[in-house]
Amino acid sequence: MNDKQNFEIKPMGECAIHIIFGTAINPTIHKLVKGMSDYLETHTFKGFVEYIASYTAVTVMYNPYVVTKAYSLDNSHRVYEYLSGLLSEYATKAGQMPATKPDIVEIPVCYGGEYGPDLEQVAEYHHLTTEEVIKIHSSGEYLVYMIGFCPGFPYLGGLDKRIATPRRESPRLAIPARSIGIAGEQTGGYPISTPGGWNLIGRSAVEMFDVKNTKHPSLLKAGDIVHFKAISCEEYKVIRGNAK
Amino acid sequence: MSLKIMRPGLLTTIQDLGRYGYQKIGVLVSGAMDQYSLRLANLLVGNPERQGALEISLTGPTIEFTADTLIAITGADMCPVIDGWPVATLRPVAVKAGSVLKFTGCKSGCRAYLAVAGGFEIPTVMGSQSTYLRAGIGGLEGRALKHGDILETGTPNEYGIQMSRLLLSRGARSFAAAHWCIGVVHTTPARLALPIRITKGLQYDGFTEKSKTDLCTQGFKVTTSSDRMGYRLEGPILKPIEHIEMISEAATLGTVQVPPSGNPIVLLADHQSTAGYPKIAQVSFVDVARVAQYKPGDTIYFKMITNAAAEDLYIKKEQYMENVKIAIAAKL
Amino acid sequence: MLTLDEIKDLMQSVDASGFTTFKYNTEDCSLVLKKGTTSVVTTSPSLTIADKPISKPATDEERIVEITAPSVGTFYKSSEPGAEAFVEVGSVVKENTIVCILEAMKLFTEIEAEVSGEIVEILVKDGDFVEYGQPLFKVKTK
């Protein structure tokens, strides 16, 4: 990392550029990532396709052909060189933007049993009881670092190290929708059924993604604060109503 | 004008070039696995390149055309037949009302594309007609085609109308194919034997020297667990120098990631926007279409190239597409 | 060298005529057309016409035809593990009888016989990975 700038730029193939703001999950680096994302919402370039924000980086995808034509580039001035210069300027300016105030969202979760098949394994791994794991998980305050992996899937930070558990060796081919899981230092929820390698500890009673909600299809967005509330199976069934 | 789906085939879905701009809320891009074949099929019937078309995998559908329709079939050689007669691919074909199209076998490649002049009357969801199967978004009700489906087609543009008229003017029983076709098919066995060109992934340096060597000298078999999300490969085990517990970061089309089992996964059209396994390589964009034409049981070889070379390949391919577009337009 | 369209024209003419067999020979091409079969045969080296992957009959009165795989995949003889097999040796099949399932990329296709007759041999085992064109069943037809 350069002294003068708090980011590093790397190519990710020939159609994407990775702008790295740090190597750890923490609110300070998140602020830089969020700042860059917010800046890209209003400042792009010809050939820009979209960006993905992750814990520590913003990845910008582009069409090299459109960029070449739009900026009259040739062999001596390659697309990557041109865009890394441009994005470097953007990242510097983004770092000077003011931070935005977060929304707070409470998610009711039924832990363990059929909804959390890996809860016992997680407890065993840490020599804790399942009740202790539930108490630790549901008393945390979590920052939504990013939405990714599948529609509405939140990557949450703030997981207590006492229950941080490595990803499963082989990913499951199908995880039930709304499952809440742990992988390494991360926790989050699966809004839809998808393959994945996380350890599943419970299930959310509310939808995390609804395509019919055209204004806000995703329950969460990057920058939100999340609290999990432990509920019983009965309460879970009441909230779900006729839905599964 | 419509297509009646009599038999759906293994996996037939509506795809265009993908759903862009929503990866930040985790909505995948989806779209055609072999984008070049989809674009060419559209150009052959006068459609915009990104129009929705049918992506047909391994076992093709049986389709009845209720009206005269201009179509084009590109991609894998799946032996299309209308009323018993073989249908030439890679060119516009005017099909007469009442004809029934079947695909009798997948000889080479894995995915074929069927475009109709005017496209399909399917609503766009978040700007795209592509089907994202796992989330049930887009395409026809968010799912693969099934028996009994009726697909309404749109109105062909001037090119589609004129080309159809031109072909049918020579007289035809069930259909009339153009005498010309586009060349350079990357689904032939000879072309599929060429290595897939890759660039270094973000965590490439974290892998052992043996893994780096094996990656570009040994074959990797496409397993039967492969699908639109990614191809799970089996070959020499790829190992990092020491365990890399990754922090989830962006994944893009063609990312080659390596889970702890050491068997790499090539991420394809329905890839997730972020991934947690170390990335050893990136398939060059132009070769993603070729990966998509491998079938379970096939063996893939990789070849490392520089980012600059990958950029050149991309640009040259786009120049080729522009030239083909002009050549097709001139055929009227 | 005959073009595809010329061959098609010839086929239509033969079809419309009373001839059942038509032979055409030149230096570089030999063409035989027989009415009543579903295959077109040409030895012109630069033309390939897709054939339905069913092999030729053995005798006049009864023929053994093969049902072949229309794509790669894993062969399953029943709809799910433990269920009854779709067909056994001795089963009578019609053209739309489902004879097996091919699984590929985690998806399943039901394969129809496309011929009528009696299953005389099953050539693959449950769970075998099969290639395009690989014979799966032998069927005795009339």
C-alpha cells in the first residue's frame, strides 16, 4: 500500500479492476469501501458495466472494447493502464466524501434443530453449549459490509470470535432459503436456496429478498446495522403463516 | 406468432446477454453461457445482438411453429431436424407454419442457441429477459421451458421480413435455409481440443509451484456436477502454499476458484457475485464461451497468457463481430 | 459435386415418382436413395448430413435396432433408486415408451424408445456414464 494513497489497484482478468482498501474486516476499511461505492453511483466512465463492493475492496467491471474506442486507446496505452489511472483518481476523491448514517434492522431467527443443522458442530468446535452459541450470536450488533453471493445475501461483520468457525470442506449443493450461517469470521443469511459452504445455525422468519418488491427487493443493503432476535419454533411458524 | 413446446429438452431457457447493475444486491448476471453464439444467432435473423433467445443444453426441445418464422441455430451441433429433414445451422432459416423442429443428438459442443426474428414476448425483469433459475427470476416465469409452454414471438424488423421473403421465394416444403453461413465455429472437436487461455488470479502467487505447473500442463475433467453456475473440474489437486482463509471478495465470469478439496471450479453465467475460495486464475472472456461448450466427461487444458494478451483477444473478437454484422446485413 | 439443395431436389423428385431406389454415380460422388427409409446416404466427402443415430436392420422379416444415447450422461434404468425399472428384457415398447433416464449437469431427461417392438438386450448398467450415440438397448421390431 502506497504511503500517499490508502488503496491498491490490481487487474482481475481483462474485464475487471480490483481496488483494495485493506486486508481485514473492520468498520474503518468498510467506510473507505462504502465511500468508493457511493462515488461510483454518480461517477463512472464509458464502457463501465457495474461494480461489486466486498469487505475490503471495490471491483469495477468494464467492456475493454468500448473503453478502447471511447477513449481512443491503442497498443501503447492499454485499457488497464488507462482505467487504473482513472479509478485511482476516483478513489482519492471518494476518500474525501462524508459518511452516511446507517439504518437499523431486526431479524427474528429460530436457531438449531432442523433450521440449524450445523449448530451442534459449531458448539462442539468451540467447546460451548448450543445455548451459549445462540446467546453470543443473537446479542451481537452487525454491520452489513456488502450484499453478494446471491440476491439479498448480507455479509455481516461483528461476529464474536468465540463462535467464528471455518467453512465446510465441501460446499453443500443446496442450502434452504433464509438459513443463517457462519463461515470463518463472517456471519450472514441465505435469502434463497443456493449451494454454499457456510455452517448453518438457524433460519430467519422474514424474507430477505423479494423480486416482487420492485423498489426494495433486498431487505438489507451495504451499511445497515443488523440485530438477530432468537425466537421459538412456534413464534417462527406464526410469523411464516402459510409460507414454509 | 408463437412456438409450441412439445418436449422441453434437458434444460432450455430464455437467455440474453445478462442482467447488469444489480450484483450489488446479489442479483446474478445470468445470460447465455456462450455469449458469442447467442449474439451471432440474433444477428442472423436481424435482431439486436442482446435479444433474448433459447439456450438449449445437450438434449434439445421439440418445437412446433404456428406461423412462418425466421430462425437461426448456432453453437453446439445438436443435429436439428424439421419434419425429418436436417436443418443447416449458422445461417438464417425460414420455417413454414406447422413445421416441427427436433434436435436428434448432441454431436459436439454442449449448448446451442435458437434465435427467432423479433425475439420473444417475455417481460424484462431488472432490464433483462435472462432466466436466473435458482432465484426464479426472469425468462418464462423464472424457470426452464416445459411441455405445453407457448412462447409468443415479437414482430421481425425489416431485415427479418426481407430475409424470410427471400428464402421462401425459392419454394420450400417445410423450410428454406440460406446458402451461406458464418464461419469460425468454436464448437467443433478440433477447436474444443485447443487449450483455454487464462490469466493469473488474485491469489495465484499463493499456490505451490507444482500446482501452477499442473494447472497449465495437466488435463482437468468436467464432472457431472457441472452446471450454469460453474464447472466443477477434477484433475491434479491444486494446493495453496499454506491455508488461505479467504475474506469474501468479488468473483467475475471465468474466475477459477479452488475450494479446500483442491478441485477447481470455473465460474460461469450463474456465478455468484462474491466468492470465498482462493482464485488461482481467470478464464479470458473470449474463452468462457468455449468452456461453456465442454460437456461432462470432456477434458479441459489451460494455457497462461498475460492480461495484455487477453485484452487483445477481447478487442479482436469484437472487431470480428462487427465485421460479421456488416457481412450479414449485406446478404439481403 | 452435388450441393445439399441438389440432393434435396433429387429426393423430392424420387419421392414424387414411382421409383423406390435411385442410384447416381460420378467421379467424386456416389448417391443412393431408397424410399421408405429414414436415412440419406452420400459418399461425397465434403458434405455431412446429420443422421438419426439408429443403426441398419439385420433381416427382412424382423430387425434388431438399437436405441442410442442422444447425448452424454449417466444412465438410470428407473425413475428413482429402488423404483421399478422402466423396461426389462422382454418388455414391449411403443415409440413414446420411456425406456430410461439420462442425467447430466444435475438434470434428467426421459428417453423415449422411438421404435416399437420388444426389448431383447440392455447394453448398459444402472449408473454407467454413456457417450453420445452409445447403444443402450437392442429392440426386436417387425
